[in-house]
Amino acid sequence: SKLTFFGNYRDKVWNGSLGEREIISAYGLKISKSNQWIDNNIIKSSMISGSYGDYKSSDRIDVLKIINKERLNILFERSHSYPIWRVKKNHFINSENIYSPEVIASELNLNAQGKVDLYRYSDNNFQNLFIFRAGPELTLGNFQKNLFDYSKISLYHKTELSYGNSPFGFDQSADQNTIEFNIKQQLFGPLTFDFKTEYNLDNKSNKYKEFYNTQYDLTWNRRAYSIGIYYNYETKAGGFNFKINSFNFEGYGNKF
């Protein structure tokens, strides 16, 4: 279980076809509990969380109007990963795993995720979201050799049902029927290229039958850290990422 106290100031949020909205300020607390286990070779995970905070942001309809409301959020999430094809892999990393903090092996999985997101606001507005996301994920290679030894491709269909409306624009449900496409490819050595985009199938959206939220990443990967640059075509924004990897060993492997 995790207890978090949060605070945001001038945080820009991109909410799909609704465009960019800014959270002027937000503060509150969140408590969450997550779990992951394997049952008959099916990787399962679940999470439940609750948060309460005070938010100041633009109105859902009038973007020039700033409103201040309290928000309660309850989240239930469950994910399953069904193996279709998997190559047996080592349990521990070794001296060959210089580009990744975990062992990578070729596999094909069917992933499914269900989520219930409940929002309650201090002005008696509410928003109930029921989200289902599913699709295949294919991994090829081990990410150990220097050239094209790692490819990861996924294709997900996401459907969302919503009831009620948020007084804010940054968390209002939008784009309720989309296809997500992700591809990550090793180019040479530790260098990988990552491409992500979504195709809008929601006929109520102004982005209907358009690709949106497209992002490009170029990353230098090492076992202990990664450094990358990215550019989001939708927001016309780019930047740098730096990540330090942790090692959640279940035991001790051989020294190297």
C-alpha cells in the first residue's frame, strides 16, 4: 500500500481531442494498493486507489473561466496477460544483459485491462468511467546483440463508457473509441526508437478517423539507467527523459 501527498502548480494536461488544459493548482492525498501474481501462466495484476484533492482549473465549456472544486476519485483496475507463444528465458540477468534491467525473450501475449473510474465533485457533478482495453503484444529478440535484436509491437483497442460530466476540462471523458499503436525498435547497440500513436474511432470527436497523440522517442539504454529525447507531434512539445532503473530481484543470481 502507498500513501501519497501531492501538489501541482501550472501543470499542462493534454486531454485528447479536447486539447491542452492547464491545472492552475491542485493539492491533496492519494492512497493505493496494487498486487501482481501468476495463475496458470497468466500474469495478473490489480489496483485499487482513492484520492481527494482541491483543484483549480479551466471550466469544461468556457476555457477562459477558472473554477475551483474539490474532487474525490475511486479507481478499480484489473489486468491479465495471456501467453500465446513464449520462448523460455533465464530467471536472472547476466553479463549479456547490458541494455536492459530485466531478461527479455521473444513472446506473444494477449493483454486485457478493465478499469472503473469514479469521480465526485463538490458542486454535485459526477463522472463514472468504464474502460476496457485489449490487444496483442509481440516481442522479438533478446536486446543483447548490437543490431536489430529487439522489437516490441503492440496494438490495442480501447472502448470507454461514460456517465455524467466533469466541471473541468482536463479530466473530462473524451475519445471513447480508439486504437493504440506502439512500436519500439533497437537500432544499434543501446539506441532504440519508440513510436506511439492513436487512431480515433469516436464519431462524436472532432478528431474522428484521425491519428493523434503521436510521439517519437530516441533512447540510449543501459542496465542501470536510460537517457532519451522525445517529441509529441500533437502538442508540438519535446524534451529529455532520464530514468534510473531499480532491480527487484527475487533472489541472488550468479556474480558477473
